Amino acid sequence: MSQPTETGISQSTREAVVNKITDSLKVLYPLAQSADEQLEMLKKQNKGKFSAIFQKGSPFTANSDRFLPYMVETANELTELLKVDDTAYVMSLKQLMHKVQLLHEVLTRFHAIKDEKSEQTEQKEQKEQKEQSVH
């Protein structure tokens, strides 16, 4: 069992926190990849014209019209979390968790909209097929 540091945060606790956040990022990564693929397709169709996923004033320093740079930034901060001193740990953890939460919310919304549009397209195609089979 590792000894707590001055503020009572043991190395094993830090490692457990990092492992939990790593698990969250592993869930988000394929969603980010898929979203970036969808965004690339939209860009090729001259749709989705925007300069960044997260605007200025967000907690991210990355500035991209794709999700993966934000994922990389978050993963890098996660790696650094094990190295920060106790006085910076809590603040660093809060900032990191805020980024993970934002990524989760935006990616979930993005995929919900994509899935909704796919479902609507599928229903429209089924309706058209039924109408054609009636004629």
C-alpha cells in the first residue's frame, strides 16, 4: 500500500484515477474517430463549414475542426497528472475531468444527431419502397 503524500493523495490513488479516466478515453476514442470520418465526408460535400469543434474560451488549447486533436491533448494531460505535485493535482484533475466531460457530451450529441438522420433516411427509403411496390 502506498503512503499518502502531504495532502493525503497516495500514488496508488493517483494511478486508480488515471486508470478510470483512461477507460473513459478508450470509450471516447472510437467515437472521435468515427465523428472525424463523418466530418471529413461532410467537408468533401461542402457541408459542415466551421473552424473548430470547441471555440475560444473552452478549456482546450487545441483548435481543430476534428475531435482527435482534443483527444490527444486530453490524453497528454492525463499522462502529466501522475507527475504533478500535490498542490496542483486537484486543480489539474478538475480541468482534465471537465475536458473529458465536454468531449463525452459533444461526441454523444454528434452521434445522436447522426443516428437520428440515418434512421430518418432509412424510414424514408422504406416508405418509398412500399410506395413503389404498391404501384
